[in-house]
Amino acid sequence: MLNNFILMNMSKTVRKFVCHKNIIIRFIGLYLIGLLIFIAAWFLSYYFFPEGLMIDTSLASKLAGSDISASIGKEFTRIFVVNLIMSSVIILFNLSFRVNNIPLGYLIPPIWFLLYGLILGSNSFTFAMDERIAPSLFVLGRSGLYELAAYTLITVSTYNISRFEIKALFKTNPEKINEPIVFQRQQYVGLIMALLLLVVSNIKETLMIYHQI
């Protein structure tokens, strides 16, 4: 009973942050959850996974392919388009339905944080590093966490677009939400900032592929 009480209070606390009316608090709450998952996955895969185990397991890697484009410009375009497709997946999930006020799209960034940690720790990138890197601040020099920040920002910027709602999972049927979708200024700003962050992180990723930084 004590465990259930603790879990219920933790759930309420998490929901309080990720569903907050202020987009900055929503972003920080969801991004911190993702970071914790990422760090745990990085440790797990670095110390227990064989190198290369997670190659070609992410949607992004499947969409991008394994060939380098003929020019930096084409490579950047390819990476950016892939990221736009990934972003649209989040929006479509948010658009579908929400459960107890939490949009379905909120599940996606934590899953992608998990995958990135597993891929990083096992050096399972399409263009692998010379050697796998132990958990450290080294990751701040790569583009992954910044792309995930953009995805998270897109998620919390579109939190109110769900068209159906399930008030109690496995207990109630989906109900149509008839309220019109109204975007606040902070949501537009969030989407613009996410797009800019994607551009910058994709430029960095492109240059890393071409070994120019």
C-alpha cells in the first residue's frame, strides 16, 4: 500500500510538471525525464551490450540510410528532412488522443531518449565512432541531445491538439474533444525555437559526418 501511495504521488508530481500551463516548465519536466532515461540506458549499454548491437534499430536510421550524400548540402537536407518526418510523428501522436490529460505524443521523446542511450553506449551509429565512449560530458559535443531537445519542445508545444480523450485507461472509451484547437503565443515560439534547434543540430551532425568538426 505504501508503494502504491508513493507511485501515485510521483505520478501526480510528474503530471503537474509535464502538463503545466507554462511551456518552459512542461519542457523542463519532460526533458529531465528523458535525460534520466538516457543516462541509465547509456550506462547499461556501455557496460553490458556488445558493440554494434543496436545498429539500424531506430526509425531515423532506417529513413536516413547508410550512404553519405555527394555533398554537405545534400547530406544536411537529407538529415533535416528525416528530422521533420520524425517531428511529424510526434504531432500525429499528440493529435490522436490523450489519457488523463497527457497526450499520446508524450510517450515518444522518452522512448527516443532510451534508444539514443542504448545506441550511444553500444556505438551502434550508422557511421560508428572509432571506439565507444563511456558515460561522460562528451555527449554534449554530439548533436543527439539537442535533436531530442527539439523533439521535446515540439511535443510540449503541441500538447493541446488531441482530438480524443480517454479519461481512465482501460476503464472508459475514447470521447471526442469538440473544443477548437487554440495555440498560445508561447506555443508558436516553442515550435519556431524547436525548428531552429533542429537546423543547428543537423548542421553539426552533417559536419561531424564529414569530419569537419
